[in-house]
Amino acid sequence: MSTDLPLWFDPSKCLIGGHWVAPAGGGTLPLYDPSTGARIGEIARGTADDIDAAVQAAETARHGPWARLSAAERGRILLRLGQLVTERVDDLARIEALDVGKPLKQARADAVALARYCEFYGGAADKLMGDTIPYLDGYTVYTLREPHGVTGHIVPWNYPMQIIGRSVGAALATGNTCVLKPAEDACLTALAFADMAKAAGLPDGVLNVVPGLGAEAGAALTSHPGIHHISFTGSVGTGVMVQQAAAQNVVPVTLELGGKSPQIVFDDADLEAALPFLVNAGVQNCGQTCSASSRILVHRSIHDQLLERMSARYAALRVGPAMDDLDVGPLISAKQQEIVSGYLNQGADLEIAGRAQLGDMPAGGYYVPPTLFSGVTADHALAQSEIFGPVQVVIPFDDEDQAVQIANGTDYGLVASVWTQNGARQMRLARRVRAGQIFINNYGAGGGVELPFGGMGKSGHGREKGFEALYGFTTLKTVAAFHG
Ligand code: NDP
């Protein structure tokens, strides 16, 4: 299979004000194929000057024709964009597979999801309404939902297309303009998407993309006084910096910071149904998923049986280059490989209950063996830290209270699932477990364009996805008219 990037745009440029322009400093950054470690191109190294130009272009655009489009017309542009994405799903999948090392099938699913976000938010654009409020005699009071203005979007490398779809899609549907800073390791589909948005009729300057380093372009975006809202997905440490930068300008922030999401398996669970979810939710995208399920909590009476069956699944996992389209690809970068290998070393004292074999991998690729650890205590580093690699731990529990206590015993609260046939227990745990999304007898990592998504605790705040995201990308104005 060809490993050429099917690009129809120049990735060493930024898209600012509707024009492809070289970064002001003229810099570039190297692009590596995670499957082989080979250098496959270069991207723009945008800096503070480019961010400034992009913010100005977005500011101009928000007062231009974009401001006068009806909500239905904005929706139609998004629907056209969704159609263009659908027509290029295969190109987008191939670009993403080569750029981020995601097996082709998983990259394709991301491109399909991106089209679906455009479709969902295109359809939702003209359905966001205000309220009329009963008030004093002689008054009519109503609320208006208005766009924030210029929105900043910092997107990580793990699911670029899905995260752009959910944040930029909702921002555009509500009439905002956008400046997008994709991750330096994964900016190609962001540029492709912006180019397609132009072709779909999005006015110049409404969506601007500036690739570059987080500490340069990213920091310049989050601290720019011309930004009115920031949407960030990434690590807790960088999220804190983003929130601090936004605070200087008193700007609202949506933070999605990952998790340590548990799946809780009771002794009456349908194990046959649960098994694929238990393993896939941990190894999908090589574990680099904010909502990855990295903790499996299991009732002690079925612990050994479950371990045996998960272990068989681990042994059957096929790992390899993204273009071979197996179950698990490489990690995104040498840096991530080092981080995950460090965690695997921390598990040296633990029992390896399941492990996928790495066969003949390309020597320079960023591979690690998907690994299932058992004999893990709830306070072990591997049971507490977001590893962001294909690593799961199995922890036994004795009763429901203990299961809840372990499930809630990390800093995070993004996603959880409960596997049990007992309806009352399903309802109780849905309330007791701390997470922004609870799945009962399934696990929805990565899916659900329609489902509000976001965290509690250090998983972040604000909600993306679904109709709920539209509230976050608008600000509420109350109009009180006295007419006697
Ligand atoms: P970061 O949080 O540093 O990066 C996420 C995004 O923020 C990227 O676009 C990055 O750009 C940008 N960024 C980095 N520094 C700044 C800054 N000072 N101001 C504004 N934006 C910035 O994560 P890493 O890529 O370093 O990954 C480290 C760990 O973070 C992972 O191991 C994982 O645990 C977690 N993570 C969680 C994600 C999630 O979905 N919740 C996604 C990605 C990472 P650039 O990449 O160009 O530096």
C-alpha cells in the first residue's frame, strides 16, 4: 500500500483570512510517520505573529457577511462541509493514518465522525432558542443566545478530526469565528478540513488554522486579548496553564483533560458481551484516548475467570503499522513511547496477566506492547495516572460500596461503565460514580456525537458534543422591555 500523503494543500503554510500564507518567521517543523519513524514532510511553525494575524482575521470576519447570515444559512454551510468531508473520507483516513499512526479503519471512523459532527451541528444551528420569562406587569422579557465572538481551539494529536468536529463544528453553528491551533504532531487533517470549509462556502477569516508548537503558537493563542472563548483538550498540566492565561483576559474556557476511566464488572454481568468492550476501550488508538478505560474493576468471585478471558484477547491483538490496518498501531511520537515505557517499567513488580506480542515491527516506529496488569492496588501509580498508552489494570472488589470507592478514587471523572443485569444497581451506580458519562452494559469511548461529554474533577469542566455544546459556545443576553 502506498505511503504517500495524499495532500492537496501545502502543509508548510497557515490558513489565515482565507489565504494560504507562509508563517511570518518562515519556520517549519518536521513531520514523522509514527509507524516507521521516517521523516515524511514538514509543516508550518506558526508563531505569535501568525496567531495575531489569525485573531485579527477572525475579528474582522465576525463583523462581516458571517454576522448577517441566518442560523439556517450557517447550518447549510456546515451540511455542505459534511458532504465534502464524506466525499474525501478515504483521503482523510490515509492522511491521518500516516500522520498519527492510527490504523486505517480507526482513522476512517474519525473522518466519518467529523462528517457526522458537521451534519449534527449543521442541523442544530437554527434550533437553539432563547426563553421568554414571566416578569412584572407591563414587561416582556426574553433571552438571546449570542456567539462569544472569536474562539480559540487547541486540539491535541489523539483524535484531531473528532475534536475539531466537536469544537469547531459547535462554534461555527452558533456564529462564532475560530482560530485553530492543532498539535504539531497532527495538523494535516486540520488544514484539510479548513480547506474544505472554504470550498463549502465558509467566508474568509471565519476559520483560521495556525500550526506550530504548543509553547509558541498555542500559548500565544490562549493569552491573546482578542480571544473571547477557549476550547482546550489535552493534559492537566497544559490545561492549567491555558486556564491561567485565559483568566488574565477573563475569558471562559472549556477544558477536557482526560481521565482514568473504570469499567465495573459485577458477578452477574454478561461477560461474553462485556469482553470486547473491556479490552477495546483500553487499547483503541493505542490507548491514546481521553476516555480510554484503563481500569477494570471486577467482583472478586469472577476475577480469575475474567483475567483468563481478557488475557486471551490480549494475546490475539495484532500490532503493526497504521497502513497494515491491524488492531493496534504505534504511539504518536518517540516522546509518548518514552512516557508509556516509563509506566510499563513502573509495573515491573506487578503480574502481567495479558500481553500482545510485537512481531517484526519497523525499527524506527513508536511501538509498545499492549499490556494487562493484575494484582494492582487501587493506589498504585498505574491505577492512578493517565498513562495514555495501551495499558490496563485489573482491580478486584468485594461489594458495591467498595467498587464505588475505587471507581471514584482518582483525581479524574470522565467516563465509567457498569456491567450488571441488576437494574436497581445500574441506577444506583449511575448516580454514585463520579463521571461525566456513565455507560450501562456498554462502553462508548470515542463515540456519540449526540452525547454531551466532559469531565468532573481534573478531567476538566464544560461540556462538548451534543446539543449541550451549543450553550457553551454562546453567551446569554436578557432583554427586558417595558411597554406598560
Ligand atoms: P499537551 O496537553 O501539552 O498538548 C495538548 C495540546 O496543547 C496540543 O495541541 C499542544 O500543542 C498544546 N499546547 C502545549 N503547550 C501549550 C501551551 N503552553 N499553551 C497552549 N497550548 C499548548 O499534551 P502532550 O501532547 O504534551 O501529551 C502529554 C500527555 O497529555 C499525554 O501523555 C496524555 O496523558 C495527555 N493528553 C491528553 C489528551 C486528552 O485527550 N485528554 C490529549 C493529548 C495529551 P503541541 O502538541 O503542538 O505542543
